[in-house]
Amino acid sequence: MNNTKPILGIFGGTFDPIHYGHLRCALHVQQACHLEQVRLMPCHLPAHRASPGVSAEQRADMVRLAIADYPQLALELLELQQHRPSYSAISLAQLALQYPEHQLAFILGMDAFNQFTRWHRWQQILQLADLIVCQRPEYQTLSAESQALLLHRQVQQAVDLQQPGKGRILVLDNPLHPISATELRHSLPELNACPAWLPPAVWNYIRLHKLYS
């Protein structure tokens, strides 16, 4: 029996700033896993960790600009509206109430998955959503805890997520995008033209508001 609920992907991150690596990963997961939509959810960032002069609202604005041409992507403001540190278990519990007609799939990288059993209430996450793990070659060695999770919960095909249930883990081969927001932030003050990894609308916004300078 197929799952009658459409699947909603939740893709969290700082998005500081959002770049094509984020976009292409979200689009690939959406298509490969037949998700109705991927919602990009910027996390709350404590003031001492935020990039100078970049507010939560500005990070949300940049995500909104970056996804404007992609109806299969959407901005999720839940964590930015909380004004507290973000915990995925709490956010997913709220999203499950917010989207009761959807099955949730939480998207994360292999590096994050390797630390997953150290997350706050990680067991609750598996009671609320499936995991879609984007594979990264530089993280080939998994912890014993991560290997144990895969042994008991891994599914081999995206179509398996269409069946009723929660707590399954799909490891997805995804195109590699060798860029990071950290690298972008460090290079932006020296650039006079839009870098290849940044959507032009985001670049124009950064220039207009003199961010990362």
C-alpha cells in the first residue's frame, strides 16, 4: 500500500548566505525522492555566532530570493520565529502539527548524520520523520552508532519512503558541490562581480545591504 500522504522535505541550515550548493542539493533530493516540496528552514543563530551585520531576517530574505524561480522549494520560517536555539526534534514536532496531511522527511548531510545520536532527543526525530542523508565522499567512515542505525533502519530506494511509516533512513547519492558558505563569506569582500556559486539575486541583495564586508 502506498503512502497516501505527500512527502514534505525539511532542509535546515544557517544559509549564511544561501548558495547554489544548497539549491542544487534541495532540487536533487526533491526530484530523486519524489517529494511534494522541500522547505528550506534557516536555523536560529545566536548573536555571538552570526556573521557581522547579517540578521535572521536578512538570511530569510536571501533564501526567499534564491528560491523565487523554483516552486518546488519554499521558505520555512519556523525556527527564525522562535528566538531561541534551534533543536530539530522540537521543530519537527511543531511541523508535524503544522502539516498534518504530510509525511515529513528530514534532509541532512553525511557529516551531520555521523553525529546524529548526539543530537537533542534524536530518538524523537525518528518517531516524527524519515531521514534523507546526502552522501559526501569526505565522510566515508561512520561511527559505530551511525552504522547501527543504518543496519536497522536503512532503506535502499527512494520509493520505500512512499510506504507508511517513519524513522527510515535513505542514503542518497547526490551531486557534489565543492563550495561552502564560510568560503563565500571570506571571499565576498574582495569580489567585484557575482561569484559562480551565488545566485545573482542574492549577490545583489548582499551588495545593496553591504553584508559580509
